[in-house]
Amino acid sequence: MPSQIVVNLSAAEQAGLRQQMRQLRLLCPLLRLHIILLLAQHRSPTEIADWLLCSRSSVYEAAAQWRQGGRSGRKEQAAEGSSSLLLAPSLRRSVLALLQKSPMADGWYRTRWSCATLALSLQARRGIRVSAETVRRWLHSLGWRWKRTKLAAKDNDPERAVKLARIRRAAEALRPRQALPVCR
């Protein structure tokens, strides 16, 4: 039996509502999830576009993004700062693989990873463009926390004893209120 609820809209009103939907779609990852679920049911892109009142290019974009390991499209990432991009299993493995090695092994001239360098490395390796803030959220979801480095002196200098003796001798020779000269 057909629905008893009828809404009469003029063509102009329908066009206005469709325009609002297009603008709101940038903020809502729900459409992308619907597309993926309908694709999983072997629906055609044309069927999905007709049913969800979107374009076929939106269907293809959502499918491509899903295959790359993300769950939202590029338009959503730009609008939301990538906050809705979830960490898929393959992407999770890539992030963990990067964290297991030194940034120097990946071409960075630094000793520790930062969220920004991880994001750039992911973009170079996987072609996924995400912000440093998204990487930070992913790391928190994986149980990683950023901490200040612990400074530790390395005790492997063969001239360490000689250097320390020179510093000690210079410090002991100081008069009151005299500054320690720079030793070279």
C-alpha cells in the first residue's frame, strides 16, 4: 500500500533542497557509508546514485577511497580536516610499520617521528593525504602517546675522562663571582 504522507514541492523547492543536500553532504560521512554498504550488496553505481540522490562520481569516489583504506572522501577530508577518516586495518599496518623504524630510514633528517612527518610519509607511500591532527588521533587510538624525550648523556667518548678533568680543573681555579671560560 502506498504511503499516505504526501509532500508537494515545486521544481524550484526540490532544486533548493538538492542544493542543500550537496552542501551538507560535505559534512556528513553517512552518505559514504551508505554507498559502501550498497556496493557490498552488489548494487550498480547508477542504482546507488538514483537511490541516494547523489552523482555516480560520488559513488566511484567513495569506492576508490574505501579501497585506499579510508572511509571518507577527499571532499570530506578538506571540509572536516580529515577527522572522519577511520584507521582501516591496512592503513593501521602501514602506520605501525613506519613507527617501528627510525625516521632516518625513511629519508627524514630527524631522530624521532612527529605527526606531520608521519602524515607526509603516509602520503608518499600510500597516496593518502591526511593532516597531522588525524595522525595524532590514530596514534592515540593505537595506544601511542607523545612524551618529551629523556635526555641521557652517552658515555662512549674515549676522551671523556680528560675532558672532565680539564673542566674540573678550570672550575676549581675560579675566583668568587668569576665566570667559567669556554673550553675548546
